[in-house]
Amino acid sequence: MVSELERNGFAPRKPPVKTGEKYRVKIESLGRGGDGIARIKGFVIFVPNTQVGDEVEIVIKNVKERFAFAEVLE
């Protein structure tokens, strides 16, 4: 089934990250639930137990259509 957006030439954006991948990111802001928010190619990554300004190594745990969840590597 093709969505209205696809019919008008807008393909759904594929997330730029995959489960299990590791990245070094900087926490830019905090989400409503208190999780840190980083971005990879503009894609939102929620990182629990971080604060704005933290630079951390993460592993992607769960990828959704518009955002992902990650954990800090120790």
C-alpha cells in the first residue's frame, strides 16, 4: 500500500542508524522524560542517564521510524 506522501514523490526517510552500531555523540538537550538527546545526521537518539554537554560512546539498542534509543558504553 502506497501512502499519500509516497504518491506525491516523498519517500519515507530511512533511519541512518542500525541496532548494534556504536557512535560517539554529544548530548544536545533533554527530552520530556529526562533522557539526553543526541543527533546523528539529524536523526534523534535518546540516551538515558546523560546530561546536556556530555560526550559519550553509545550503542544503538532500538530503532524506530523517527528516533532511536541507545545506551552509554562503559
